[in-house]
Amino acid sequence: MRALVVDRSAPRGIRLATAPDPEPAPHQALVRVTATSLNPGEVVHALAAAPDGAVLGWDAAGIVERAAADGTGPRAGTPVVTLMPSGGWAELRAVDTALLGVAPAGADPGAIATVPVAGASALRALHRIGPLLGRTVLVTGATGGVGRYAVQLARLGGAHVVASTSDPDANGELLRGLGAHRVVRRPDEAGVAVHGVVDLVGGPSMVEAYGTLAEGGTLVSVGHATRGGEDFPFGAFFGDQGRHDRTIATFFLPACPDLGPDLTWLAVRVAAGDLDPGITHRADWNTAPDAIGRLTDGRLHGKAVLDVR
């Protein structure tokens, strides 16, 4: 099969080449990939750590080529959306059926391919916050792939949504169009105590966001765009300051069980037009080095999609 393989001598460390076909385990379906979407975590961290010849890729949409031998999952010919720790940047992918969602017939595979990491991370983070109806939710780093999904899903859940972005003038119209009621530059400009935070930035921004939490509020740490640590001031965790019982929750999507139903639900919403996948770059997969460069250099927000053909 053809695949994007790690090659340190190639531009951005990746090239289109041949690789062995995957051998599915009994609980895995073999999927023919038609589109994949890129994530900062894989192009910044996973790519740097992978050996030459490895086939990376977390997100992919495609068609079931061969159903799982143990009888789980959809049958051959079913359009699907998939999530695995690797293998998405290839024509064929072996996928655990628990990490496979069914996509509507005729759905755009490029749009569906944005769902696994970005959509599922946003959905699970909001689940961790709890019921949203009538509550206020702050999303930091809201213009990224996860952030855009989080803004939309929080609004669908009935929350009053505050979105923070480094450039409200440039991004305000976009974020309000996705459902944000208010767009701010910094979390501490939210203006109200919030019931939940989906933090995609980390560092000082996360410290500020924690300070906006109302009593009983939860901050879910999903992303770390600053690539730096958090220095909380003395007293930040005192419980006698009028807002006790505030929680910081960490997040790791692959540790979430049974993601298949989430992927199916999100794929249906994207296909129906209820959720904007936020695609800001789409091209043939032989242009992968260019897309990876745009992501790693910070020139691309939203989702980058590569069509596999």
C-alpha cells in the first residue's frame, strides 16, 4: 500500500512511499482510507519521536474493506470515521471496532476526518464539565480545531459561551458565527464567573482561566499550545475565598472508553451541517510536507485535511 512514512531526509520528515499492508487483529476492521486530518500533537511531537519508516496518523475517514473477524463493528462497504494511535496516513488501516464510528452515506470524508481528535476531545471535555444548559463555558484557544468544535458543542448544549483568542478583532466574527456569545483576548476578560473551562492553551492562560471559575466549576486541560508550565500564585487553591470546590481535570482521549458512539454522533452532526468541521486547509496527501509546515510554524488554525487518492 502507499503511505506517508517518516523519513528524516525528506522535507518536514515525511514522504509518500510504500509500506506493508496492516494485518488486522480479530477485533479490528480493515479500512480503506479516503481522507485524514492532521493534529498539532502528531506533527509536532509524534513525528519528532517516530523512527524512520513509521506510519503515523490519528484521524482518518474511509470505507470498511474487511469487517472484524470477531463479528464486532460494521460490515464491509460501510463508510466510517476512525481513531487509532497510528496508521491513518495510509491507504489501508487496521482499526479497533471500539474506536470506529459509522458515517452517513454520501458524507464528505474530508469533513468527517476532522471528527476523531478535535470533535471527540471537545465532546468529552464538555461531558467532564457536566450539564451545560443555562451555564457559562469558557473556551481558550478557540480558533483551533478542538476549540471550534468546543464552541459549537457548548452552544448546542445550551451554554453561554465565552471564547478567548489572541486576536479578537480578526477572529471575533468567526467565533460568534460558531456560537460564541462573547469573544475576548484573555480569559480574565470573561467578565463573569464561569461554570466550566475547556483549556487548549496551558501556561499563564490556564492560570487565568482557573481564576474565572465559579464555585463548583471545572477546568478541563485539553491542549498545551504554549508548550510551557503553569505557575499558580500562592493562595490560588485556598478554599476560603468564596469560590471553593473548584476542579482541574486532565485529559487524554485514548484513555476514554468506547469512543465509537461519540464518533458516530459527531459524524452525523457534521454531515447534517449542524457542526462546522473548521477546515482551513485541504489538499492531496502528496502535499503533506506543506500542510505539516503550516501547522508547526503556526500559520494554520482550524483543521488541515489531506485527501488520500
